[in-house]
Amino acid sequence: MTRVFSGIQPTGEPHIGNYFGAMRNYVRLGEQYGQDAIYCIVDLHAPTNPLAYDPATLARLTFDMALANMSVGLDPEKVVFFVQSQVREHSELGWIFTLQTPVGELERMTQYKDKAGKLESIPAGLLMYPVLQAADILLYKADTVPVGEDQVQHIELTREIARRFNHTHGQTFPEPKAVLEKDALRVPGMDGQGKMSKSKGDTSTMGVLESMDSIWGKLRTSPTDPARVRRTDPGNPDVCLVFDYHKLFSDDTTLLEVADGCRTAGIGCIDCKKRLMTGIERELTPIQARASELRARPDDVLGGLAHGAERARAIAAPVMDEVRSKMGFLGASPSQEH
């Protein structure tokens, strides 16, 4: 049996990097595996990076992340879709794994070193982040984890944590494998400064639910091939940020026409961007229409998440009973049982 698990952070507006790198894949795997596809909005992870965490907006961002996923096509009746903090076993298993994970292994994590280098005071939670991530996955005994390239190292650590627990306490957890979305590109930020990221702010991201006027305002000023100083200068689409977006949103005919027009100076950069907007509108407008309908019925979104949390707890509870027994914890007394 294959069981899929993946989590997504609610630390910013859902953007096209999330959409092409994860959300579309969630829908596809959900159709394939049904309730063995488990997806979680990992709100407990949000406070681990103080530069990206805003407690005043966390609930709204969590709701919007759920709304966006459902608008893309994720059906909470077909898959298990929930909010991490509503299933307390995540935190309990995370603590147990913390007890047997060497600090040295955590300090070698590339993401930890990158984020810690930007902070004057490093919260312990930032160091322990991949341990909680391992608990998120192993709590459901998932063996398949769709992730981006930047998370592969964390999945390797998850495998090591599972291996160590099994060696000490007997076979309990599978060693999950990371599955990369083959068709997903490393989506660049609209400012041309590296990967699109929620933590980098609005200027970098193209939101899945963002208005077309706002997207065009960012796209109009996005950098293109620096060699095209004048309209008549030929360019190279292979080094152009806008052409990277065309690969995501445009059909093959448009791709060929835009690439040829760039190399021959047959079209200018603004014309290239306008053609891209046609593809963006075609892709995102139906999603935004569904989001508007769901936003008018918030109880449908919250109810879907509550239903998902109930199903997640039904899977997590017996796993934690097994873990507590193997750890030697005293069982619940009759008065404590529910």
C-alpha cells in the first residue's frame, strides 16, 4: 500500500511556485490514492522562522491556503486534508523524535544554516523544524512524500529518524522516499532574485488568488534579458525570466512564437509580457472564480478541514498508542480513557 503525505506552510499568500510545485500534484495524487493521500497545512511550523511568521495574520493565511488548494481541485471528501495544530499527535511524536535526534545532524541541515544566518537570536524551534517534519510524515506511516528539491535533505533525515527508532524499539515506521514533481520548474521570483518564496514578500510572488491588475503591475516591471537594451536588440529567451513563465502558462505554439520573436527582435518585451498575461488569465481566472464562491461559504472550507482533522486523528491515534507502548510509557488509567 502506498500512503502519500505532504505539508505546506501558511506563511504567506499561496503563489504559483506552490501551485506548479505542489498543489497540482496534490490533486493528481489525490485522484490516484484517495484517502491514502494526506495533506496538511503545517501551521505549527510557521513560528519556527520569526522573519516569516506573523501571528496577527496566521489564521487568515491558513484559511487562504486551504481555500486555494480546494479551488485548484483538492477535494476534502476524497483525500485527508487538515490543519496540523488540530491533530495534537504531531507535537507529541515530534517531541519523542527530538529525544533521539543528535543536534549535530540538525545543524548540518542546509535550510537551517541559511535561515539561522539571518537571525541574531536563533529559536530552538528552527533547529528542530525537520524533526517535527519527520513526525508529520511518520505519524501516518507515509512512504511517499512529494517535495521540492530544497526538502530532499529533510526527507533523508526523516528516513534516518525512522531507522533509528525501528532499531531501538522494533519495526514501527517505513522509511519514506521523496518524490520530485518531474514537470515542476524551480519557479523564479518576479523580481528576478532567485526562487519565488512566500518569505521574500509580495514583490517576489505571483499569487494564485492575486488580482490580474496586481499581477500585471509586477510583470510589467519584471526583468528580461539584460542584453535587450532597445526594442530592436535581439534577445536570448533562455536567460529571460518572462520566458521561464511562458513555459508554465503558454501553449507550445506561443512558446515557439515568443522564442523566435525574442531572438529576432520581432516582438518587444512588453508584447512578450502581454502574451504571457493571456496564459496567466487562462490558468488562474477559473481558480479565482472558484475561490470567490468558496469564500462566500467559509463554513464549507472550515467544515472540510474539520472533517479532515477527524480522519487524520483516527489514523494518528493508534500509531501514537503503539509508540507510547514501545517507549515504555504507562498506559492510560480507566478514568483517563475516552
